[in-house]
Amino acid sequence: MTLKTKEGDLESSSPHQRSNGSEIEVSVASHTPVLEQSFGLISACATGVTTGNSWAVLGGGIVASLYNGGSPGVIYEFIVVSIFYGFIGASIAELASAVPSSGGVYQWATITAGPRYGRICGWFAGWLNGLAWAFAVASNCVMLSNMIVYAYGLYHPDFVPERWQIYICYLIISWGCCFTVMFAQRALSFISRLGSFLIMAGFLIAVIVCAVMPSQTGSGYASNAVIWKEWNNLTGYSSTGFVFISGMLNGAFAIGAIDCVTHIAEEIPDARRSIPKALACQVIMGLITGFCYLVAIFYATNDLSAIINGDSICPLGDIYLQATGSKAGSVGLLVVSICPILCATVGCYITTGRTFYALGRGDATPFSRHIGAVSRTWGSPFYSTLACGIFMTCIGAIYVGSLTAFNAFIGSYAVLTTISYLLAILPHMLSGRKYLRPGPFSLGRYGAAVNAVACAYIVVTIVVFCFPYTMPVSAESMNYTCVIVTGLSALVALWWFVHGRKNYIGPGVDVAHDMSSLPSPRSSIPRERLSNKLKSVTFTGSRKVKCDERQADGCRVCEHAGLACAGYAVTLCWVTDEKQKPAGERSRRRKIHPDQPNLASLSDDDISRILSRLDAVSNPSEPSTVTMGPFSMFSAKLSPAPLSHPDTLTDSGKPDDHLAQNIEPTGLREDRYSEIAPSEDVTAFLDNELPFPPRERAMLNNHRTTDRPQAALSPISQSPSLLDREVHPHWSVVHERQETEEREEEEEDANLQVSVPQPRAKRRRLLFPHNRELSMPLFQDHYTSILLHHYMNHVADLLQPVLHPRNPWKTIYFPSALQGCPDLFLAQTSTSASCASISLFHSLLSSAAFHLHNATNTSSNASPIFHTLGIRHRIKALQALNSIPIQVTNPQLYTVYLTAMLALVTIDTMVEEDASDFPVHLNGCKQLRQLPHSITMPSDANNQVQSICNVLTLLARTTSHDVEPLPWKSRETLLSSPLRFLSNDRSVEYIYGVTPILGILLWKTCDIAQHLAFYKGRPTPPDLVHECEILRDELLTWHIDSESFYLITSDQQTNLEIVHCQARAFHAAVLIFYHRTIPSHNNSINIQSRVRSIWVNLTQAENLKEDYIGANKRTAPMSWPAFIASCEATDREPWIEWWTRIQGYGIGNFRRQWQIIQQIWAIMDANEDMTDWRDALRQTGKLILPI
């Protein structure tokens, strides 16, 4: 196989895209963490130390704190503030360990504030934190500029520094650091390590020089009393306590960059454990280096009054000048300070850019499509960092105009950061810490006390830090921090009402592995407002689709309306308020259904062609095939079902020879539907065979008496639909020809009778909706319409556990399959993509046919018809896919290939007979995904299809007869598989009723089982045993409240309850599977109580579905938990009842699972020594995919 890819410049971080971040631990919700993992634990610690850079920052702003007590005040205030920031750091470390994300407090505030206030708390926390870090960058740039200009002035006595000169230096430093972050993503970890080395080296040099030089120059040292005892209050305030607290500002500015390392969480492996360690390293190193540095420079300074009363642009330079007694010594020490501060500025740019990058992903910023994107060329949040550079330029310009205004912005850093921390920590404490499940680092029972101390400190200092620095106050000495903080908060609030209230998506709260979160902030958007927004998306006359699905990320109209889709479907219907008008008075306005993702979009010409093709079309040319491709192994066995099967017999009882004679294994043959006599009225047949409730039957009969379109399942269309009349001017001619053909069919089929015996089990009612958009005769054969209608309205719903508008079997499989429909002339049969679409088209028809065969009574005449159609379309699907070599040239092509392969598994799910081909199909998917760059193509459709593949592959591993032994290398190998389950596969919540957390736990169980199999009979590595214990703890501590289910909105409460039941059942099944797979490395659990729990939850889910608008909601359960529990059950009666109950869904795989379970029971009953149902499964020799 060969692969060709085309890469754009940006990887958008819009919802539902693939994560390359710390796949288990890191989460950015439905957003895409596409940043490379370029940091490790050491470089993360280095980033914290470098960005904090406490000793150098302390020296740069030391004059402000000297007013508040002199040398003792500075030292003691710094110690106290470091202790309090230790409480803040512990609180943040706990949050970061639970939910590591580049959003930091933005993400945590959304979670801890709960579903009611989380959205707005996250909004303010993210913005205030981002602005604070922007001011930190500006502060560092000015500090560096002052040092450089001061050093120049020492050797040029006549030089008088001007603000514009400092601003020029400021711009050079700012843009130099900005470009470094933008274009040198892979070098950032090296820069962090270099910065930490320079900080430690500079610290040692500065301390040693300041400690030694006074004795060498003869200037001597300051007295102990001056350093430790003599309190010097120059603020004008009488309260010593108030002066002490206000003097903590400089220490807070130096040590307060406490959350910097959390913003690179997506770039750190094992972030849940590494981030708390990096935070601890940052605080401890900041305290040690800051304290030692202050003591050294104060002992080396004999005249503090000269420093306080001087007007130098760099007081630290004057301190160094006193300490060394020479200009060279002062400049040398300044250079030692400049280098680490420069690296710290790069770190601040990293933090600021990542913060606004996370905000952009949630559509919280202007131009969020670019701000929230990662450059695929440079691997960095390019535009968010660029926007920060532009913002720094504007802030620096204020310095030229007003030093007071600039200092007000810079001084607000400490207040803004602590407010953002408060918005995350305070709700966490007030809510009883219930919205967040602890990570590896947890404060446990001391958490509430630690949070309380941190919040108390923040509240007090926010107030005190807004008071004037000195008294009496003047316009020049006024502290404008309160004005800046209030003004910025007001602007953020205004932007909320202008943009955020309607469009803000939020971080999605797709939490990390085993973490909690909340329902989506989007769920709080009133449904009425969304519906009004959608009603504006209408058009008249032209059929041009307003939302351009062909754009890489869509036009974002849907996101602005609060929807998750990235493109509109091409299906057109009448505006709702026009439906009640007579046909002649309708305004011919149409709207677009906003429930289809961006995949297999059709051009405007294609749409017009589909809408206009109402008459029969000729068959397309037959493509030639070759024996190549991933399914060539089927060429020798692609024969129909055994001719002795009762469903393949004709009315005369003889085998259907046409089926064996007219289908060749290496070519695509035209349909021979004419050989199968159709029912006189298939709609009437289905009405009887699949009974409607009385109320629905009356509605349907009343519907049929109107002038609305006839059912798509009816081969006799008595009148065209309104849509047909508009787009086809010659309907009468077509209608006459169709009536003639139908009369001939009626004469041929006069003797065909449909028997309707009682159903064998409790059946799900397959109610056909009134909006029968497939009633148009788009397809040459009426059976194609029957099967496509049945697939869209029944099979696609059955394949997911809850109804959801983003059903991939409707929104991805079906649009791609239409590309391969021969009657629509959209497929170019000479291309590989068209052959894949053709295969997908026949797979959908086959799955629908097999389901109709299962749902109807086998004694009816229609049942063998549908069975034969299912066999034919399955063979054609395999032949079409087998005829192509796979070459991935773009993301959509890759997705179509993968979808076509997975659709074959769907056929196996619907077939009642033994279907053991799914391992071949899943292996083909694995080979496709292992092609270079295949898995890194981000799109919503691609992510959903890969999620389906992940789940199917995972469940197939749990019932595999053999476990492939693998040697244990390290914990990283357990997390490094590119094909493993990902923490941001949130779509599996509505696709299969499982959560990413549980999927990851089950995947790890299977992986560990492979490693344990390798060491069977040999000593097990201690690390592997420890990993088993970690996995056990994660399983035992899981709770349903730790899951978000944010894709199931709050207005779908019954759906949410059904998903909760499915998730609880899945968790209990994973625990049971863990117990059987890793028996020697877990605490004993009560298996039968877990089995009972599974039965209770699955039964409750079925009851909820029956009560949820009657039987109209046709969604089948996820059967893997039931399969595991049934095999383990000692009380089997409830499971006999449950499996009998679900047979009414008509899914063949349910029947096969039930048969295998009974065989397992028989084997285990006959052999009392057999305790593991997997051994019994091996004895059956059957392969099963329990879905």
C-alpha cells in the first residue's frame, strides 16, 4: 500500500478532533490537543523554575517592597507569601492532577463551579488569567529593557534615558521571545532547561559575589540588626499589619507564577503526576533561591536609603554597584540576571499563548478559528502567540505615554492571577469538592482546609493590594490596580454579553483519564434561542447550500448557533410553519437540516442532479476489478449462503440457481432484482408484520389520505411529493410510465400472498416517520428505496444506544454511501474512492436487508427475499472493496476507506448466521490506520469513525481465543500505542454507551493481560505488578459522577439516564473482566453483585426506552456488559428474560450471542472445575463480537 497526504497549514482545535497530547491523562475536551509532547518531567520542572524565576524578579522590583519595612519587611514578607502560595500551589496541583489541560484555571473553574455556574466562571477565569500572564510578559520585558539601558548608561555618564528608547528595547525583547515561541516549538524544552541552568548558575554567582565582594572592596557588610530587626515603615500607614500585608505584593509578583507549568500539560507525558511535582519544585526552589538571594544582597548593601530615594531606572543595578564597588561588577551581575529573566520571558510567552489558545478553542476570543488552532507547519499555537505579541506591543506603547498607567497594568498581575485561582478553588471548596474526582495527587481529608486557607489569603490580598502604596496619595502615587481590574472585568463581562452568552462553547470539560467534569456548557443555552437561530438559515429559489461543507472547518455558522456540527446536510424540507398551508399556497422556502457533519459533501451540481432525477436511469458502466486490496482473501469464498438454507429457496422449494450462477467473485454484476417477485404492496405488508400502536396507526392512515408524499417503502407512488413537483416539470409523463410498469408488476405478482404470524419475541415497533424524504423515485429499483429508507429510519437508530443527532451511521456512513449509488451517477468507478463508496453503499443495503429478514417472520414470502438481497449486497460490497489498492491522499478519502471497512462489520452484526469475518475486517482497519499519517488527519467525521473502530477492536480483544504475549518494557509502552483508545473520544458516549475513561481502563486491562501472559510461569516485573494495582484502584474508585456526558444535553434527560445506566453496567463488566483477566493482582470482588448490578442497569435502560415516547425510539442496547455478566451469572433466570426481551430488536448478533452464552453455560455445567467462561468460549470454537 502507498500513502499520499496533503497537509494544510493549521490543525484546527474545533470539537471532536484527534489528540496527540497526553492521551490518557490530558484532556481538552472535545477540542484537539495537537501540540507535540516536547516536554518531560525535568523540562517541566525547568519551565516552572525558569518562568517563576523568583530571585531575579525579586531583585527587579525590590524598591517597592523596601517601603514596607525595609530589609526585614522584604525578607519576612517573602517567606510568608511563599507559605501562602504553597497552599495555593497545593490546591492547583490537586486540580491539575485531576484535570491536566492547557486551559489551566479556565478548565478547572468550569468544572468546579458546577453545571449552573461553570460556564461563566470558566469564562472569567480564563480571560483574567490570560490577561494577567500578558501583563507578566510586559513586566519582564520592561525589567529587561531597564537593565540593558541602565548598563549602557553606566559607561556613558552623559546619557539620559528616554522612555521611547526603553520602548524600542522592549519591542526587540518582546518580539524576539514571541518569535522563539512561534517558530521554535521543539526547542522550547531545551530553552527551559537552559533557563533553569542559567537561573541556578546566575543565582550562585550573584549570591557568591554579593557575599564576597564587600570584604574585598572594604565597604563592609550591613549589620544583623538592619537585616533582621530594624523595621522601617515609609508608607505613611500606621498599621504595621496592614503595611506587612501590602508589602507582600513584590513577593507575590515573584512567586506568583504558580500555574505556569499547568499550561503545558498537553505537552507532558503522564501529566497528572508530573505537573504536581513540577509545581512543588517551582515553589520550593523559588523560596530557597529567593530567600538566599535577599539575604546576600541586603548584607552587601550598606546604604538602603540611597536605593529608596534614588530615581534610577534599575535600582537593582545600584545595589550591585554598592556590593561590587565597580561598574564592571554591576554590569556583570546584571547580565547574570538578564539571561534567566530572558528565558523566563519566553516561558511567560508560552503560558500566555497556551492560555489564549485554550480560550480560542472554546470560541471565547475574537478570531477564535485562528486563535484556537495549532500550526501544522510550526507545531505551535501560532496565531494565539502572535496575538499576544501584538498585545504586548500595544501595552508597551502605554509606557511611552504614561509611566503611571503602565505600572497600573503591570501591578494588576498579582490580583488578576489570584482572582482566576479563586474562581477555580472557591467553588471547589463550596461544592464539597464533589465535581472533581481526585487524581494521583490528592489533598484528601486536608483538602478543604488547604483550599480555605488559600481562598482566605486571596480574598484578603485582593483587597489590600488595591490600596494606595503610600500615604498621602497623589495622582502620581495612586494605585490604579482597582481601576484596571474593574475595567478589565467589565470588558470581559461586556464581551460575554456581546459574544460569549450565545457563542461561547467552553473547554467542553472532556476531562482526563478517570477524571470528572460537568455537562456541557452548551446545554445551558435555551433551546428556543437555538431554534430561532436556525430558522434564519433559510433560502429561496437557488439550492445553493449556505454552509460550505467543502471548507476544512465549515463556515462555523453552526457553532455560532450553539451546535456541534461543522456542515449542513443537503437534505431539504419545507419550513415548519408552512406545512399546514395548502400545497398551492406554500412559499417554496426550504431550510437545511443542521445535523450532518462535514463528510462526503456534494457539490451544488450534484445536489441539483439528485433532486431532478425522478425518472429511471440507465445502469452505469461496470468497472473492471482486480484481485488486490485488503479483502482479496474473500475471492475464494465469496459464494452465497448455502443453497440448502431455507431462506434461499424459491417459492417452488428449489434453490435459487440465479444467485449461484449470476454472481462472479471477481466482478461487479448489475442487479437482477427482476428475478425476485416483489410484494403486491410492501408497505401494507410491513404495516401488518411490524404492528403500529393504535394511535400511530390512525395518524399514519390519516397521513396517507392527504396529498403528502407516499411512504418510501411503497413501490407504488400514487402521487409525486411537493418537492418532486417543483423540480421536475414533466412529472405527468414519468408518472404515466411508472403507473404502466406498476400495473404489469401487479399482474405478475397477483398470486403472491404475505402471511403475518405472531412475532416470536417482543418486537420493537418500526414506526416509519411522516417525513418520507426518500419517497422520490431516485433509484431504479424500488427495493433500493425500501432498503435505504429502512436503513436511515431503523437500522441506523438501532446501532446506537440512545438517539442522538450526530449518529455516525446517518451522518457519515449514509452521505458517503450515496456517492457510490449507481443510480445517482456520482461515482467515478475508475477511482479507488468511488469503489470504496460503492462498497459502503452495498454494505448499507445489505445490513438493512438482513435486518428486515430478521424483523419479519421467516414464514412470510418477503423474508427470503430480504435474506437473498442481503447476501447479494454483501458480496458486492466485498468485491468492490477488494478491487482497489488503498492510497490515502486526503482525510476524507481515508475516512471513506475506514468507513467502508467498518460497514462490513455492521453487516456481520445484522446477520443471524455464524459470522466470523469481523476479525478480518478489523484487521484491515488496523492495517489502514498503521499507514503513515493516517491517524493524524483531524476531522469530526474521521474522529467518530476512528472511535467506532477503537470500540470494535477493543471489544473483539475481550472475546479473542488467544492472547498475544508481549514483554513488559515500561509504563510508557502501555500508553504509547497509536491505535489505542483516546481520552477525547467523547463520541463513544452516544455511539456505544461507553465513556472514554472506561474504554481506556478496559484497553489497559487487555494490554496488561498480554504482558502477564508473557511472564506466565516466570517472575512478574515489579513495575508491571504496580501497574496492575494502579489499574485496580482506578477501577474501584470510578463513579458515574466523574463522567461528563456533555454531548448528551440536559434537555435530553431520559437519554442521559439511559447513558448513565449503560455506563454503570459497562463499569461493572470491566471490573468483572479485570478480575478474570488479572486474577492474581487484585482484591477479591463480589462478582455476582456486579452481575446483578449489570442486569439492573440494563433492564432499567430498556424500561426507560419503552417509556420514552413509547416505542418510537428504536435504539438497541450495548450488549457487551450483558454478555460478560451472563457468562458469569449463577442466577440465570434474569438473563434468560433479558436476552429473550432484546431479540425483538431483530439484530442477528443478539441471537448469536445468546446461543453462545447457552453453550458456555452447558460446558461450564458439565465441567465443575471450569471457572473461567473464556475457557468455555474457546471450547465452543466460536468467535463473537459482543455488540
